[in-house]
Amino acid sequence: MTALDATHLALRFEGVTCTFAASTAAQPSFTAVRGVSLRVAAGEFVSVVGPTGCGKSTLLNVAAGLLEPSAGHVQVFGLPLQGINRRAGYMFQTESLMPWRTALQNVMAGLEFRGLADARSQAEVWLKRVGLGGFGDRYPHQLSGGMRKRTSLAQTLALDPDLILMDEPFSALDVQTRQLMENELLELWASRRKAVLFITHDLDEAIALSDRVIVLSAGPASFPIGEFAIDLPRPRDVAEVRTAPRFIELHRAIWAVLRDEVLKGYQQQLAA
Ligand SMILES: Nc1ncnc2c1ncn2[C@@H]1O[C@H](COP(=O)(O)OP(=O)(O)O)[C@@H](O)[C@H]1O
Ligand SMILES: [Mg+2]
């Protein structure tokens, strides 16, 4: 049996198309992604890379159940997805902490919502795991960007989702903080082995983190144009792995596919 057998799939897209209706009658509708089929096995770390505006967030929103595709099917652990994806936890690119709640209260929020009696102690454990044990009583504005991301990570993982959806979660961070966070994410992932769908426009990040990298074409109507197994040994240090000859080989092979799409995406942005 391969890891991608249907029974072991955390997430399955079959022919997913997302067309957005025009805001005025004079405008045409816009198809962001067309006919996208992709799979994430239980416990697998999969990244989707593609140029800005190609439909990565659109796909993540579909996986989260926040956006219903215009055509195609989505299955989560073998069942059709209807409404919000309750097996999944999300981490978005933008800040998602509630400014009026402390770090601890932010991490607790989802646990309380689930009615857990020990929400506070679980949240405390998770804050410690992301290195913020002593910062629970700080409000988001009293934390650095990296600490806020750690809080969001704790908030997402505390709910123990079987599928973690991440949309460029570290792109706003400086390089060093980002590498620290990536390593922490890998450690947490290795200890719990949840399925991850990770969206990024950064190929280095995608290779360093993933078991598999899927390349999307430039939009509109983008779709996967390449899929690469990342056979680098784990555990990985994201800074060190970048210098491995195999990493460089994989980077070269994937970039050969991604490069033209990035150029197309760039030209579209200039023309817009
Ligand atoms: N709600 C929407 N209505 C109309 N167009 C949208 C909507 N959401 C996204 N788009 C368009 O779909 C394309 C893909 O967007 P997005 O998924 O955010 O790209 P990415 O995350 O890869 O940068 C973009 O051209 C964007 O403008
Ligand atoms: Mg996006």
C-alpha cells in the first residue's frame, strides 16, 4: 500500500474549480483555479508553491471549508466536506490573535469553545511548547511578531487537529525568526505526525519542510503542473538542509518548472 491510498488520505481534491462571480454585470467572472486534484496523506507534510495570485489561498480556503468550489469534490478523511472543516486547524498569513485577550487567553479560546474543563492548563502546556511559558499574561501588542506567530501556532495545535492548514504563516517574519519557527514547526509535526497542507510562495521553505511539493501554474485557471517527492532525511534543520547537495538538486528541478510561472505571474501583475 502506498501512503496515498484513499483510506489514508487526510485531504483529497478532485477536479476543484473556483470561479468568482463578477461584482458588476459589465465584468466577466474570474476562474482562479481549474480542475485541481491533489492529495495529502494522513501524517504527510505537503507544500503548495506558486506565484503570487495563482490561487494558493483560494485552495486553502476550500480545504478549510470557508469557500465552496464551483465544481469538483473535496474529501476529508474519506468523507465529503460539508461546511467548515472541523478536522482541520488553520493558520493564516495575517495576524489572527484577539487583541483584547492575553496570549494565554488567545490559546484558550478554541479550547473553551469546545467546552474543555482544563482549557487553561492545556493552553499553558502549549504556550510552553512554543517557548512562551513566561509570556501568557502579555497582550498581542506586547509581543514581538515572532512571539505572536508562536501564539497562533499554539492556538492552532492546541486543538489537536488531524489536518493543519497553513497559508504563508511565516512570510512576515525576518529570516532568522522564520527559520527558528520552521524548525519548531517541524519538531512539533514530527512528534504528532498530523497531515499538513502548507502554502508558500517560497520554494526553499517548501523543500526544507515538506515530504512533497506541488507546483501551481500562474493564474488565471491555475492547476498543478508538477509534483516532487522530497527525499531529504529527517529530522531536518531548515538552515542546514539548504546546503545539502540533494536539496540543491531538488531546488534546481522544481525551479525549472516554477520559474516560467513566476515570470508569467510577474508580467500579469505589471499588466494589471
Ligand atoms: N473573493 C474573490 N473574488 C474575486 N476574485 C478573487 C477572490 N478571491 C481571490 N480572487 C482572485 O483569485 C486569484 C487567486 O487569489 P489567491 O488565492 O488569493 O492567490 P494567492 O494566494 O496564490 O496569492 C487572484 O487573482 C485573486 O484576485
Ligand atoms: Mg495567498
